[in-house]
Amino acid sequence: MAKYRVLSIDGGGLRGLISARLLHRLNSHPDIAGWLDTVDLFVGTSTGGILALGLATGKSPNEICNLYKNKGKKIFDDSIWDDIRDLGKTVGADYSNKNLKKELDNMFGGKKLADIKKKVAIPTFDLDNEAVPGERTWKPKIFHNFIGSGSDGASLVADVALYTSSAPTYFPSADGYIDGGVYANNPSIVAIVQAISQKNDPLERALLDELIVLSIGTGVNLTYIKGKTLNWGYAQWVKPLINILMDGVTGISDYQAQQLLADRYHRLQVVFDPSKKIPMDAVDKIDRMDQIASDYKIDKTIQWIKNIWR
């Protein structure tokens, strides 16, 4: 039976370092070394989108690890002057996207999606489709380089990477787009639908029973909110709601992909110690994240790649 292999990578800010390190370990393991070369479709949201685009354009997982380790503090630089201007983060995003944009431009240059030989699909959210009156609205937008009238091949890779990683409250929107994590933080279902729905070229379209999906998480904090009745308003809900939405869509996507593909879907996700949570902008925990990913047991994933993927 033919196989159509998909790598799906979650969003999670600086915790993308965890995904990159796990992928480096998997790709350099002697039993499955080089398996990343066989990926047919790279799909990623937010930091996972940066990873997916980086891998699809030929960057190694270790190169992307170094990006997080060497540039993470610069990208998530929160100066006191920025806080004063934003009234203590009340009226402005936590971070400017200036440094993020600069690093993405350095990473991808003037490359367009059409220049990538591998297929990619990157979820974002378009805040305004600028349609005619009566049809103007916001909507999910998946940037991809599949052929046909709906292709986004002309889009710059660096721009798409910026759009998908513009997480609300953390970074400003970019050209009217925000982080695709608001609806697809774990983009496994996006990946499945993208792969089987191509109608312009039969050679690019996969059948459901050909699909194999490896889903890589960025680590999960075991989080809950106490109380049976929460009479909260905007001020109390805004920050936890972002995390609730992203964790919620991650969980349902994992469940749906498992139901659709059974053992042809595999999820690799680190669960953090409940007493040592790691937020997505934890610049002070970069070394700890790298250590966690370096020590995490990946035996089951190695076996799955040997038995199912290859």
C-alpha cells in the first residue's frame, strides 16, 4: 500500500525548542536516521509553523534548536519602556514582533512557498477578508503550496511564518493575520484534510488509508481553574482564555486524528511537572526546556516510525 507521510507540529512559543530537540534526536537515531527526508507534507501552527517551514526548506532540526537557544531571548524581549507604553501590558501586546520578523527574514530570505519542494500547510487566522459589504468577515486561512487556483505559492515564507506565530496578546497581528493556534494549535486534522482534499492534481491527493501522521507537541502544562462558579468578566478571562482555547483545540484534534487513523497516527507530547510549569515565553527556562527534551523517552516513537512510518 502507498504511504503519504505527514509531520504535524504544535504551537507553543519558545517551547518549540522542545519539538525541535525531539525531532533532532529522532532523526539522528541509528535505527531510523534520516526519516525526516521521507516526509511528504509538513504542517505546523505558530512556532510549529516556523519549524515546519524550516524543515521543509532544508534546515536541520539542530539548526532550528540553535535559533531558539541563541535568539529566543531577543525575540521575547520585554523592555520596561514597552510596558510603560502599553500601560503595564493592558493595551498592547507583550512583545514587539520586530525582532521575530528580523530573524525570520534572516532564516528564509526572499524564498516563496512555491520555491519549497516539499508540501507545506500553515494555519493562520485572517482578521478581515476585505470582501464586499455583506460578506466581510474574519476566517481561518491555511497557507499552502499545493498547485491550483487556491495555492499561496507567491507568498513569502518569512511572511507566512510571521503570520502563524502572531499569538494574540503576545505579539501584534501581522498584515491582518494572527496565530492559527486559535483554532488549530495541534494542526493534525488540518494536515489530514489538506492531504485528502487536493482536486487539482490526482498525484498530489492522498487517500485516507494511505495517510500516516506523526504529531509533535511542544509540551503541556497540567492546568486547571479552581471553583465551580466563576463570575469573571473580560479582565479575568482574557489571558486564561487564550490558553484554554489552545489547549482545548489541541486535545480535540488529537482525539479526532486518533479516531480517523488509529495506529497510523502517533502523538509525541511531553507533560511537564505540575509544580514546574513552562509558559510559552519562558526565556529564563530555555536551557531547562532543552534538557527536558534531551532526556525524554522516545522509544515508543522510534518503534512506531520503524513499524508504521517506514
